[in-house]
Amino acid sequence: MIPLLTASQVIVIQFNDLDPMNVVWHGNYLRYFEAARSELLNKVNYNYGEMQESGYMWPIVDVHIKYIRPLRLHQRIRIEATLLEYENRLKIGYKIYDDQTNQLLTKGSTTQVAINQSTSELEFRSPPLLIERVEGTIQGPIQ
């Protein structure tokens, strides 16, 4: 897949994210993905507020995480979120790097689908507003 748009977020690992073995608890990785996904959706001006205003819910229907190296206390990490698909669903890829060494620590993806709020029906095509905003961001302003 050709990456369409990318955004990143830097986070420093805090004590409350650790498990009893002093590494980040596996469930917290989704919070890190969410931080980067939010930055990515802000780039196209279609974050959760705009989703709701446009009449759609976007539940996550699939998550994949590959843990490569553990995340540790006070480690500074960079989470990159990349838009992979948007026309029929939102598929976002993630990579977590050590921000100092650039070593890849984790990778994964999430898939979200559009649900019409008024009918609760799954849409098989993304809403026109999302498509317009993504394509407008990819192509940039008209010269």
C-alpha cells in the first residue's frame, strides 16, 4: 500500500503505563496509537467531532499489533500514524520508534468503518466529506 498521509506524536513513557514487569502494559499501546491517529485525523479536519457532526460513527472493527521491543519507563517514543485506505473504510498503519535511536519498537494497524448515525447501518463507501477532505489534503491547495 502506498502511504497517503502521515502524522506523528511524541510521548514519554510514564510510571502508570507500566505492568508488574516494568515494561509498558500491552493495552496501553492502543492509547499511543490513538494519540497519533488523532493527529492524523486533525490533518484532514475530520476528527471525532467532525465525524459526529457529519452524521457518522467510526467504530474500530479490527486491530493488529506486533510487539517488537518493550517500551520502558521514561523512554521517549514517536508514534507515526499513516493513512493507508479511506475510500471504503479508514485503515491506519502505526509504527512506534525510540525517538532518540529511531529503532522500530512496535507496528500495527486499525480499521474503522462508517456507521450512519440515523439508520445504524454500515456504509460501504466512506462519506463524501471525508473523501473530499482527504483528497484535498493529499493534493494540496490549488495553485
